[in-house]
Amino acid sequence: MDEQSYRAVRGEINRLPCVFEKALLSRCAACELAARHAIAERETIACASPLARANCGALLGLLRRNSAFTLKLKETQRILPHAMTLRIQCGGLEGLRAAIDAEAAAPDVLRLVHRAIEQFGSLEALPFSRIVQGVAAWKPRRRYHADLPPGPP
């Protein structure tokens, strides 16, 4: 399937794409509103709630803006590389989990957003100085290469 056809089919099937799709696909977070769809050999995630998606979009925008200095981003940089987007999403959700619900085993996007609004009144009032520490500390998982010997522990 060529890229143009994929994008057309994806737009038809997934009318409400998940804002934290990269984080969910990489399994560094979960969300009970996520609906997975397979298109050709790819997977996409839709959100079941327009309101929840709007809140997640606001949170992601705030994470990106508050992480700009840490990630050495320019204000005008609109499209980010995949690894940097993952770092903002996974690290930001991990930082939010640590700031709001440190007892949770893994970040649950819907639960974190609800608890953040409940605890701080709005997403803008979150302690981003603490949350951005999660972005700075986040590292992608190491890839396994069958032909390479295992590295040091």
C-alpha cells in the first residue's frame, strides 16, 4: 500500500486519532479510551471521546511548550522527529505520573488527565518543572539484536 493510499484509508477509519498515539503504540502508556485499528501492516489508535481528546491535546501542547528548553527546540519548529515526539509523550506522561500518581505502575493517560484537572484545577497549573524532569530523563528502550552479544548489565 503506498503512503497516499494509507493516509486516505487511515482518515476514513480513524476520524479521531489519539493524541498520544506514539506513546500508546510504544507501550509506555495506556488509555481505556484507545481503540486500535489495523490498516495494512500498520496499527493506528483512535480516541473514543472528543472531550478527552481535546484535554489530551491541551496537555500535549503544554508538554511540548514546557519541554522546549530541555530539548533545545526552536519555537518555530512545527514537525518534530519521531524520537523527540516519543520523548515528549512518554517522558511527559511518566513525569506527570511521578508528580500526580507515583504509586501507579504505568501512566494511564485518561486517569492522569482527570487527576491532574481534579488536583490542580486546570492543566495549565500543573508543576511542569517536575514533569519536564521526566522528559529529560526518558530514554527509549534498547533494541535487541540477535546477532550481537548481550551488553554489560
